[in-house]
Amino acid sequence: MSDYTIWHNPRCSKSREALSLLESKGANAAVFKYLEQKITAEMIEELLNKLGISAKELLRTKEEEYASLGLKDERDEKKLILAMAEHPKLIERPIVIKGKKAVLGRPPEKVLELLW
């Protein structure tokens, strides 16, 4: 069983760097390819609680969907969470989870915070 889970996009260099860092430290991480697997609003809410951030802070603002869905001025957390569930490209990455805590790997070295 893995101690860690990484929400990972193999095409993302930051995500690959974070996974490599975990592996170099001997961390056993389960890889969750969030762009390929079903994500629910409940999963995102749980993730936000573990991260301790708002939905707005988890959004990738440079994605086409961000503009096309008109999310720039959206303040409703539920609507932002639903948008991320329907369009997972909007979720910032990588995210590493350990138990009740999670960290956004921007920069990738931030994931090391969960190791100590």
C-alpha cells in the first residue's frame, strides 16, 4: 500500500519532476492520472480541504476552458468545483496527498514538505 498519492499528468514537466523527487527519497507513491480517471466534485472538495486552499487557488487560469467557461470573475466555490470536475485540465498539478494533508507541487520541491 502506498503512503502517498500523486495527482499526476505525465505530460507535465512539473508533475514528472515531483514524482521523480518522491521516488528519489524512497516515497512509495500511487499515481492517480486525474485526466484519465473520473473525478467527482466530492473528490475535489476533499482535496481542497487537505490542501487548505480555495477552489480559485486550484484553477489553472491559462487553460482555454478557464476563459471559455467565464471563470475569471466566478466566486461561487461550488461552481468552480463543478467546473474542475467536468474539465479536469483546469486542476493545477501536481498534487501529492499523504493522509489528511496534501500539497500542491508548485514548485515541485514543495512535495518534499509531506516527507518530514
